Amino acid sequence: MDPETALQRTRQVGFGSLAIGAALLLWPERLGRLADLDAGEARLVALGDLAVVPGLLWGRPRRPWMIARGAVNVGIVGILLRRRSPRARVGAMALSLLTVADLQVAAALAEDIAPSAHGRLIAAASEALNLRGIYLGRRSTKLHVALYRRSRGRVGGHLPGWPDAKVALVDHRGAKSGTPRTSPLMYHADGQTIAVVASKAGQPTNPAWFHNLMAHPETIVQIGGEIRPVRARLATEAERERLWPEFLAFYPGYAAFRERARPRVMSIVLLEPPPG
């Protein structure tokens, strides 16, 4: 997408946000019912829509406002997922696809802003949530996994704003329950081996997927449209020190995670081709 087309798309999003926000303010109960929202939630969505309109239509530069539009969409998706109804889930899925499209427009806007600003804003928002112990939760993970699988990694295949921070889907089974689960994880390809960090955003305990892989190391990984069998093992100290700079290179936020996790040592798990 060229910058001029992206700029036109930004204006269209701005007018759309204006129309939707105004309509929800005028008829919150009637329109809210369409998405299984109460009147208060509908007004909250309206305020989010209207808040980004000035920047989308007249802002300079426009890219931060498109990113803000995406952030508002993420908040609306969170509200919809809390409703746990079929209509709300359909709305959340549709809005997630629109959010991906909005972020692609933001990436195409070559205005007076450094290319890395998109990623820095995403990282800052993520950091603010992590500091407060707020995580998207299992339902949002399922949505990410579904979008990734359906698009063969074209959607959800990397951290928005950080094109080198690629994401793989790692299957694992509950250490005690044996329940199958899938986690989208940023990874580094070390030859035929896939390396992932048990960061949990720097929280004091290891993520559940880490314990599951240690208990059941035989699993599968999906990267884009490719699915491969792997065997998980814990990286040695020497391997961890060798690989750590590779993770910092594609996502510097790992440095903050590492400091916050102390005294826990953030382990690196190696997903290797199975023997034979």
C-alpha cells in the first residue's frame, strides 16, 4: 500500500469512526443491543471512536492516530469478549480483522515519524499493561491462534510494529491435566531449532506453557503455514547467553522483562527436530 492510498484510508476510517461514534451516542440502547452491549458500554465505545476522529482527519502525522484507532479497537474487543455471547464473539472477531487492517495502514504511512515509533508505542502500551499484571487472557489467545491458523500466519505472525519479532504457535499439554493448549510465542530461529523465552513479561513465575513443555516435551510448532514436530529441552547456561542477544535484537523489551523477573532466571526453551 502506497502512502497516498494509506492516507485516503485513514480519512475513511476517520469518517467511519465519526459516524459510528455519533450514532452510538444518539441511540446507545438500540445499537448496543446489536452487539450485545448495554447502554453504558455503547457510550464508552462511542467516546473511544470519537476521541480519535480529529487526529484521523486532521492530525499531523497520521500514523500515531491510526495506531490509537487500533488501540481503541483492542479495548472494544476486550469489552465484547467479556460478554461471552455468540454475537459478541462474532463482533470481536470482525473487529480484530479490522484492527489488523488499520495497523497495516499505519505501517504504510511514511510521514514525519521514525519507522520504529509504531513499535515503540505498541511496546509502551504492552509495558503499561504488564506492570499492572493485566494480560489478554485465554479467550484472546484463542482468538489470536484462530486468526493465525486461518491466515497461515499472515495475521498475527509478528508483533505489530516489530516486523522482526516473529510469532510461532507452540502446542503443549497441561503438565497435570494433559489438556491440549496452544500459545503464540515470539521466537528466534537458530538453524533448524526454534528458541523461545519463558518471559511472562517479567513476572516472578514461569509461564504455564514452560511447565507443560518440560513435562511433555514432544509437541508441534506452526510457523506461518508450516507445521513441524519438535522436542523441547531447556537451553544450557552457555546456550542461553549465546542466544540472549538475538532476542534483544528483534525485541529490546526483553531487557526490561529480564530485570523485572529477578531473581528468577528467564529460561530459554529450545524446540528441536526430534531424533530420527
